[in-house]
Amino acid sequence: MQNSIYSSKSPQSNRTVIGELIETSKIFRSGKTEIVALQKANLKIRKGEVVLIIGPSGSGKTTLLSLLGCVMYPTEGCVCINGINTRELNDREMAELRLKTIGFVFQNFNLISPLNSEDNIRVPLLLNRLPKEIVRDKVNLALQLVKLDQRRKSLPKQLSGGEQQRVAIARAIVNNPPLVLCDEPTASLDNNSIKIVLKELRSLADNGKAVAIVTHDQRLNQYADRIIRIENGVLKELSERK
Ligand SMILES: Nc1ncnc2c1ncn2[C@@H]1O[C@H](COP(=O)(O)OP(=O)(O)OP(=O)(O)O)[C@@H](O)[C@H]1O
Ligand SMILES: [Mg+2]
């Protein structure tokens, strides 16, 4: 089955596409069992937009985001990031593309446990060979954005769930990537932190980034340009703010 969720009348449709799925599917196989996590789908995520991805547990949201984030290869079809077909990249090139182009906030944070907050946030900057002062300034800015300057030396296990989530968000945006993907970024946050984080993600989009957010949280709708629903691995509908 194929799903195209884009309307040709989309007001956003003349904007540069950063992330694209073309006839992309993902099937997990173990022994004789086959789980179709994502049915063949087409999707474009463009510069300047915040896209929400919603759907029930197990419907394929993390799979969709992981494909866009180059964390996994598709079973069929293509994933294109900035016009580059990831099938043509080897593992090292894929890792480099991921590091330079994509900021990923994982559902379970994926912080590196022996590293404190500032060292976790610094990780995406390490391969860029930037001068030390620039790295320090970028890390400081990201820490301030998520209001965690006071906890810069804390290890993940010393932080609350919401604080770990904010470190993960700071790490995802520290490199200023054109594509920001967030898997339930507000699940552990209080109202005030949600506002701070979503305003920041909204302003990233307003400054030309593409932002995709998996969420169950309807409070996020007001920050979105489009909402995509996924059910049983099928991308179902698109709503757009006019
Ligand atoms: N590595 C894997 N191996 C086998 N099956 C998997 C794997 N990852 C995901 N799945 C299956 O694919 C389907 C989609 O999973 P996915 O994690 O994308 O759901 P989700 O919408 O993110 O759910 P949740 O809201 O609970 O996070 C589920 O049935 C899941 O069990
Ligand atoms: Mg998930």
C-alpha cells in the first residue's frame, strides 16, 4: 500500500525539502515473524516547518523518525537527506551525514552515562575540529537555552527525567543542524519547560530548520505547521495550518 500525505496545494510546497521518504518501508523480521513497522510511504519535511507526528503506541512513529534520522536503513525505497540518497552512503559517510545534518532527541534520551551534561552536549561538535572557544560558547548557549547551566557538571543519573530530556534537546541543537527530529521531547517536562522547548524548536524552524516531533501531547499542536497521523504503520492524514 502506498500513502502520499502531501497535498499539491500545500502552501509550504515551494520550500526546500530537507528530509524525504520515497516509497519507503520498514519491515522487521525475526524468524518467521514479520512486523511491518512502516508501510510504503512518501513524505517531505521542508525548511521552515514544524511537523508533528502522532499516533498510538506501536504505530511506527519512532520507526519513521529513525528512518528520517538515518539511524536505520529502510527495507524498501529511499531516504534522502538534503538531496543525498542515504543508500549510496557507506556507514562512515552515513554517520558523518547524521552528525552534520541531523539533531536527534531519542525517546529514551540516549545520554552517555559517564559524561556530564556539558560533555554530552559537546559530543556532536567533536568531529568538527572547531576552536575550543567556539565549542565552549556553543555548549554554553545550548545549556542556557534549556536552562541547565547550573547542572553542567551533573551526570545523567544525577538528573531528573525532565533535566535529562533537556540535555538531550541541547545536544540535538548544539550543532545547528538543518533537520531536528524529536521523539516525545516533552514527555518528562512540566508546562513551563514545554513552552521553553517548543518556542525554541518553533524558532529554529522560523530560522530555516526543518523540525519533526513525535508526540502524544496535544498542547504541541499550536506550534505545528502540519500534523501527520500514523496508524498500524500507515501514514494517514495531514492537516496544515493555513
Ligand atoms: N528493532 C525492532 N525489531 C522488531 N520489531 C520492532 C523493532 N522496532 C520496532 N518494532 C516494532 O515495530 C512497530 C512500530 O514500533 P515503533 O517503535 O516505531 O512504534 P511507536 O509508534 O514509536 O510506539 P511508542 O509510541 O510506544 O513509542 C511495533 O510493533 C514494534 O514492536
Ligand atoms: Mg516510539
